[in-house]
Amino acid sequence: MTSAPVDATATAPWATLTDLADAFEPDLRGWFASDPKRTEAMTLTAGDLVVDLSKNLITPPIAQALVQLAREVGVPERAEAMFRGDHINVTEDRAVLHTALRLPREAKLTVDGQDVVADVHGELDKMYAFADQVRSGEWTGVTGKPVQTVINIGIGGSDLGPVMVYEALKPYGKLGLECRFISNIDPTDLAEKTFGLDPETTLFIVASKTFSTLETLTNARLARTWLLDQLRERGIVGDSEDDARRAVSQHFVAVSTALDKVEAFGIDPANAFGFWDWVGGRYSVDSTIGTSIAIFIGPERFADFLAGFRTIDEHFKNTPIAGNVPMLMGLLNVWYDNFLGAQSHAVLPYSQYLHRFPAYLQQLTMESNGKSVRWDGSPVTTSTGEVFWGEPGTNGQHAFYQLIHQGTRLIPTDFIAFANPAHPLKDGDADVHELFLANFFAQTKALAFGKTADEVRAEGTPEEIVPARVFSGNRPSTSIMAPELSPSVLGQLIALYEHITFTQGVVWGIDSFDQWGVELGKQLAKELTPAVGGDEAALAEQDQSTSALIRYYLAHRR
Ligand code: F6P
């Protein structure tokens, strides 16, 4: 599917939206007052997710034009092409099939001659069997002790997904089993995460799609050295290569699409779990990249997690645009970014368990849609890729919400909350979850409706302070609620944002599945290594700023 993208900015709905934006006067107070059914009409359901769009800055004509825009640029058709396995990752000439990772066993999908469903379930079965072995204690370290700590070594999509899900699903994890995550090439990460660990009960999972990522391979080598040093210190393994291989085979497994490289690294291919080049790194948490999660929550719950993704896939695939939650949320982002000038988007989960969700979404959204050219190589025709950020509430309320409430920038927000807490605690008679939710409800209300100068005055505020205490309102939010943060609901939330990202990418005409923008830095880091080591000839080749910075390092290193 390499046909040129439709230029959204040249379509009739774009012109309509431009006119609507020019004449736009947001008035959430008025819109709510004049339409008692606004919330009912603008609250949609996708799986277990109930999504209230009514506090967004849109009117029926804007919504209609956005839906028309999605139709004109072909969002549904491109989604179909994705699900079908067309090579919509144009610059890498690949299918984009993370949605196949959650197809049921009985589904049928053959792409480029590959029986995708059979392959997916083959690897899942292998991962599940391994997870069961580790959880039951059948899989042991070299001294016969069961695994107590699983360390995932990976970066980007091979880290952010697993760590986010591990944190989110802690209540579903096996007691006595801990996961840690090493990603950064800053040696501090490995030093801190291995500190105090018992090597005899530690299992490393080296997770890398390409198995060529500098950070991951360096950390994997360091971990191997750490393991063997520790075991040798205890007199458990000898100095021979055979001893080392035996220990490594019981304490290291790998996940990759490049199983030949796994073997070359010294990990037994029997202990490696595969996936495929049609799974993008940032879309891979539901592949075997989630091995640490499968071990932690067990195969049954991992299957629930996958079923959650599938629920939203089905919704995305089968629901007309006007009721399609991911499409509408993606279109709203387009409205804010391209017509109202928003440059960032805050995601604010009211769940401490989701504290890594915004970081996860940063890779998903920004590595996908931070592009300046379209999939045919032509320049984009409008701005793309807003900055995603956030922190859990209520912590954020005491930090950056000030700017969202009273700053000069438009910051659309997504608030996420759950009806049931994982820990129902009481403070005296007060249900703490209710206090927590009261904050969630209060924030979107304050953002939407604000507080007028007259209302501030009516509270007896001295006139000179009135302006500082006024809240303009008309600050948009989407509220997403679900019964509880279960494995399935987490899968649904992730899939929701995957498809929001997809929708925006199609409107902008960009390939949301490549990431060439990370390459130059990697290449230069390699080239700079001799200069950082003090090589004068290499230093002489550097620009003045880079050279001065490296010389600072060379002068100050101890
Ligand atoms: O450098 C960016 C990136 O390629 C991401 O897209 C990816 O998730 C990450 O690096 C890790 O890559 P790998 O899984 O191949 O080690």
C-alpha cells in the first residue's frame, strides 16, 4: 500500500474546520446549559472503557467535519490494510501486525506466506510453558534454587512496555517474585538493579527486537560478567568456558526477532522466544517481549491482557467513525493540534499503578508520529506529533496542574480512573478511594467550567487578587473510566492509544511505524567513541562545541 497519502489540508472538511476554528468561541458552560444531553450523547463505550468526550472543545459541526476528514483521508481503509497485513510500514517495506499478536488461536491470517496466527500461538505457548516452569520452581538456577528475581534487560519498546505493565499489574503478580528492569547504558542502572541480589535465584531476560542495540548488548555482557563473578566467588562455577556456558544457560534467556544473533551472543536458542519484524518495538509488549510479565502474572492473566487488546481492536475495526473511540480521540487531537494550536497532551491517570503509563505513551506516540515527511517522502503539510506527558493524579495536582488550569497554553488532557481500588483503605470513616476519585472528578470540572471573576468576588476575595484567582475554564479533558485496573482493562487502554496514534498518523499521511529519527545519534555516538577516549586525531575532527565538551570530560575524569 504505497499510494500517496491524501493531503488532509487540501480536503473540504479541512477547509470547514479552518473556518470553524477562525470563528471559534469555546463555551463549555453554555454548551452544557443549553444541551442537557451533551454528556449522554458524547459518552461512548469501548469494551470496559467508558469515555466521556463531553468536556472537549467541540460542537456538532466540528465533530461532523472531523468524521468527514477521517473518511476523506481513508482512516478506516488504512486500518483495514493494517489488520490485513499490507506493507503499510512503507519505509521499511513491512506489514504492521501487532494486532495479530492478540488474535485468537482459531483466527486465520496468512501474510507474505506466513501463517501468522499459528506462529504467534506457537511462541505464546512456548513462553507460557516457560513462565509456568519458572513460577512453579521447576526452572532453577545453576544450584537448583527457584527463581526469585527476573531482570529484563532491554530499552525503548523492549523495556517501557514490560516495566509499565509490571508496575500496573502488581496486584496480579506472584508473591515472592520480583521483576527489575535494566535499560540505561549508564552503568548506574545495572549496578543499582543488581545490588544485593542473589545470583543463584536471578534470571535475566535479554529483550531486544534486533539484538543489536548497544545499550542492551552492553548491559547483557555486564550482567553475564556479574553473574559469573558472583557464582565464582561462591565457588559454584569454575573458570572453564563449559562452566560459564552451563550457568548462563540456566540464568539467561532471550527474546528477539534475530535468533541467530541470540545464539552468537551465547544464549541457548532453546531458551529464546521469537517474534517478527512486523511487530514494532513500541507495539511489542503483547509479544514475547512481555515474557517477564507472563512470568509475573502467569499465562492465564497474560491471556486476559491479550484479550483486552483484542476487544479494542474489534471496536476499532468494526465501529463507524462517529462512534469509534480511538478514531474520535485521534481526531480530537488533530483538532487541537492543527486548528487550535496545542503542542502537548497530558495523560493523567488516577492510579498510582499507572505511574509509568505516560512514559510508555511517550514512545508509542512520539516515536510513531514525530515525523516531518509523509510515507511517500514528501513533506508533511501541517504540524505533527504533539508532546505527550503526564504523571499520576493526585501528585500532578501539586506540581504542574497550575499551568494546565491558568497558563496561557492549550493543553488537552486525558484523565483515567477506576471505580474500584486495588486497596480499599479507610481513613477513619472516610473511604480513601472516594477522596481520590473526588479529586479526579473535581479536576475535569474545574478545567471545563472554571470560576468567573464574579464568583471569585462572591467569596469575599479582595478586588486586587480577583484576577489571579479567576479560572477561565474551557480547558478540554477526556475522562476515561473502567471498573478496575485488571489485565484486560490495561490491554484495552494500551490498544486504545495505539489506535489513537494510528488515526493521527493517517490524517497526517505519515508512516507511524518507522523511527529513522533515532539513527543519527546512534551513529554519531559510535563515531565519537575514540574522541571520548582521548584520541587527538578524532578530537580534531569535531566541531568546536562537541570538542570543548569532550575536553571538559577528559580534563575532569578521575
Ligand atoms: O532506538 C529506538 C529503538 O529502535 C526503538 O524503536 C526500540 O523499541 C528500541 O530502540 C530497542 O530496540 P531493540 O528492541 O531492537 O533492542
